[in-house]
Amino acid sequence: MFKNIIFDLCGPIITLDLEMMNRRFRDFGVTAADKPYQCLREKGLTKRFEQGVISPEDFCAEVRSVLGCDISDNDIFECWNTVVSSFPPHHAELFNRLSKRYKLFLLSNSDVVNAKFFHDYINLRAGADFLERTFSGVFFSCDLRLRKPDPDVFRKVACTAGINLADTVFIDDCRGHVESATGIGLKSVLLPQGSDIADLFDENLELLA
């Protein structure tokens, strides 16, 4: 019987819309790339930012270089945070219930700008200090200096949180992340595309997968 659940954040809990971010970049006059986010990702910039190895200022400088534009730092961050499209209200109730039965943790590949925005976005919609009250630990890759699917990120979370991998379930919507977690002994569940995280639990909060 497992005691802990580690959840991915983006996808299972909050929904993202990359095209909404791309449109916002175009609103600010970015024309060199039709899909700015994908362009930055192909250059490896998003990965380095999520891993916390470049500062927000250096990130913005590289964004301007890659996209061939003079957009300001503040406008870049506004575009960057536009990626979030929703936090389904029933997720707050689900996690409130789950937290009474399991120790809950979040593990997200997020940069320092998105991490703060995600934190504030959820707490604004679910109630003050919702994340702090509901989750025993919230881990962002920019703080850990490690990203999924590196297996060391799961080991570091377990060590920091003081939990046993054998007693823990990991839920993510990325197959590569799930396979990596499974490889080091975590029971791992892939959230199918188009499914809601609530679908993984029965009425007694038993995991169905």
C-alpha cells in the first residue's frame, strides 16, 4: 500500500496552451518564428532555464537573440506566463480530499518565472496558501537544478521529503518521465492524453491504474 503521491503539475493539474503563448509573442511583434516557444525549445533554451543554470536576465537576452526581436524583459515574462490556460476548480477539491489520505508532493519542470506564476495562480484560485496546506512538498526543477526525466530528480525529491520510493506513486502525462521513474522503483502512472486526473481514482480515493 502506498503512502505518498508525487504529481506532475503542468498537464495533470493545470492546463497549458502553448499556442496562446505563441500568439502573445506575435502580439508583441515577434515575426521571425511562427512558433516562438517551439523555436526556443529547439535551441535548448527552455531546458537550461528550467534547470536553473541561466538567470532570467540572460534568458531574456537569449530570447531576443534567437527570435530576432527587441521585446523587453517584462513583455517576455508576460508572454511566458500566458502559457497557463486553466486550473479546473474540481482539482482543488480532489487534492483536499487526497491530502487527508496520502502525503502529496508536486514535481514540475519549471523555470523560476513560471514557478512563481504557477504558485500564485493556483493559490489565487484555490484559496490562500492552498499549495502549502495541501502538499507536503512542492519541487521545481529550477530549485533542484535537475529536470525530469533524469532519475536523480526523483531520488533528490525522495531524500529531501524523507519518503521511501517503494511507498510512493508518481503521476505524469509524459511517457519518458514515467519510464524513468519506474526504472528506479517508483510505481508510476501515465495520465492518458485527454483524461482528467480525477479519473485515476475511485470514489474511495483508491488509485485505479
